[in-house]
Amino acid sequence: MKILVINSGSSSIKYQCFDMATPTVLATGLVERIGEPAGRLIHRPAGGPAVQRDGVIPTHRDGLAQVVELLLDGNHGVIESPDEITAVGHRVVHGGERFSAPTVIDDDVRQTIRDLSPLAPLHNPPNLVGIEVATELFPDAVQVAVFDTAFHQTMPPEAYRYAIPTALYDEHKIRAYGFHGTSHQYVSDVAARHLGKPATDTNLITIHLGNGCSITAVRGGQSVDTSMGFSPLPGLIMGTRSGDIDPAVVFFLSEQLGMSVSQIDRVLNKQSGLLGLAGANDLRDIQRRHEEGDEAATLALTMYTYRIKKYIGAYFAALGRVDALVFTAGVGQNSALVRQMACDGLEALGVRLDDAKNAAAAGDISEIQAVDSPVCVLVIATNEELEIARQTVSVIRS
Ligand code: AMP
């Protein structure tokens, strides 16, 4: 069974085509700068050379049509006809309270995704465009939505409600939803299998540190708390997002500095985090400058890891018993220094790293705790696309 996974953003489409029998990746690719003067498509068939096409790509439809052409291409293609694709799995950012599981897309689901757009104005509309275009280009395939928020729908009210007037929740659904659910779910499943325990008996703290960062408390395979909230802005310090701040800062920026809502949005989402603190959003730059003695980089790294540590402590309290901490995504998988700084001082909670194992972590999964550490510490390579493909298969089978 062949599954195409699509992540359609405001000006880009990422895709992966899987043969789920093994499962194997047949091709991956990226269409970027859609609607801009210099568009680009990069298509990487497994085992073959990458194909790059530069030129204007006016719309998502044009971009996806080119993808279909390359998937069918005599030299670079991986399928012979669009009807070989049994289903298309779409990453959809916001499923609100309606979707706690992947769902076959029909008119009603499409309308609900549209209705949820005010909660994710930058994401749900381009996700919908991807769905519409894929439905047109793969008319025989089942279209499935896999929601970033779905995994966190198991959070109890004490975790997801805000202490604001109840009417704002009842009438406007203002509450924490959480994001990166597909990644937290994927690494939770891998961790439970690695520990040799049923997921229903495994407590984990999963720490996704990429460009966006979030941390989740997982009890018995279910999310019970997570650091992102109503939007992907709160919680951990990220590449360009502030993470947690006092909401009164927003009043100050507006009333005292005269900033508009969109200027404040830009400051907190695009100009804060590591970028705001040290002028660079890539942790590799921050780490290199820290090693060279740059004070701003050291402060940024210290704040970044201190915030992770605070959440780890909070989620130990929430869970009571923790089998493993799991680090994942670009920073979590690659930065031994971040893992070491985030875990430093957690010995009283039962977390002790082995420095050599931490430095050597690589591949799909590594254990990096010391032999006498009661809590396991894992580094797991996340694979959101494979998780979307698997969930897509499970929906069509059921
Ligand atoms: P992701 O969003 O998961 O693709 O993660 C992207 C981020 O991972 C980049 O912005 C980098 O900051 C970080 N990253 C990637 N490779 C490394 C590395 N070798 N060491 C530290 N951070 C890294």
C-alpha cells in the first residue's frame, strides 16, 4: 500500500511517499516559495539523484501538479499512475476539541477544519489548500487528516483550562490545545517498545527540541500535560519564539511602547527566543559562540536549558513516576550539551547521564543514562511523516 504524506504550509509543500509494506520511503521532496518570484522544487527519489527545478510556482496546485509529474516521471518517478496512491495523509495543525484521532476527510471534516481556522490562522488555511489540491490530483485516494493537536486531547481540564472567565472557554474555546502531537506520540510509542513495556504502563516526559520546542507529560501512552497552549507560543524557549512570559508584557508593549497587535505578534513569534537573546536562532551557532566565550550566547543557552529543566521538574510532579525522559528533534537529537545542561542537577529525581553515552548518541535510538540511573534517558529520532503515514493506514483499515 502506497501512502503520500503532505504537509502544506503558507508558501511550501513538503511530501513523502511511502510503501507501507516494509515500510520504506520511496521519495521525499519540498516545494518552496510558492507564489514568490523564485520558486523551487526539490524531489529526492530513494536511491537516485535529487532533482531540482527552479522557477515561478504560482499556486499550491501548480506545485503539487509538478510533484505528481515527478512521482510519475520515467527517470525519477516512484509510481506509474496516481491511482497507486491508496491514501494521502495530511498534516493538519489544529483539530480543536473535535478531533482526537486521525479522520477520513469529507465535506463536514473540511468545513470543521475551516471553522477552526481562527485558532490557527497561519496553518489551517494552507492545510486546507493542500487537501483540496490533493483531492483533485488523486481523485481515487482516501484523504486523511492527522492533527497536531489530537494527541493532547487526553489532557485533563486541570492541565488544559486557563484560569480566565469560564465564558471565554464555553463560548470561544480558549484553552490549551498543545502541538507537535504527532512527534510526541511517535517517540512515546518507540520509547515504550524500547523499554519493553506496554504503552499503557509507561510514563514518559517527551522533549521535542527543534525550531519549535515543546515538552509533554505522557501517562500510560496518553498526553496529560504539554507546554504549548492555545497557540505554539508558550512554554519552552524556541528559535524565535519567547515561550512563557508574563501576559502583562503585552499590555506594556501596547500601552507604553505603542505597538500594534501585529507588531507584538512579530516580536514574540519571530524576534524572540534564541534570536532575541543572542541574535541567532540556530542552536549550532549559539553553542559555537558559547564555546568561544560569547556572553549573550551563554545566557541564551543557560536560559534555554533552565526552562527545559523547570518543565521536567513540573512533569515529574504531574506524573509521580517517570520511566524515561526522551529527547528528540533537531536540537534534542544532536546537542549533547543541551541534554547535559537540561539534566544537570536532576539527580535527586533519579536522572543521571553517562557523559560518554550522551556524547555518542546517534541513529534511531540511544540510551544515555548512567548504569545506576533509576530513570532511563533516551535520544530518539522523531519521524512525523512516518507517524502520519501509519495513522493514515490505521484509519483506512478501520
Ligand atoms: P527541526 O525543527 O527538528 O528540524 O530542528 C531544527 C533545529 O535543530 C535547527 O534550527 C538547529 O538549531 C538544530 N540542530 C540541527 N542540527 C544540530 C546540531 N548538530 N547541534 C545542535 N543543534 C542542531
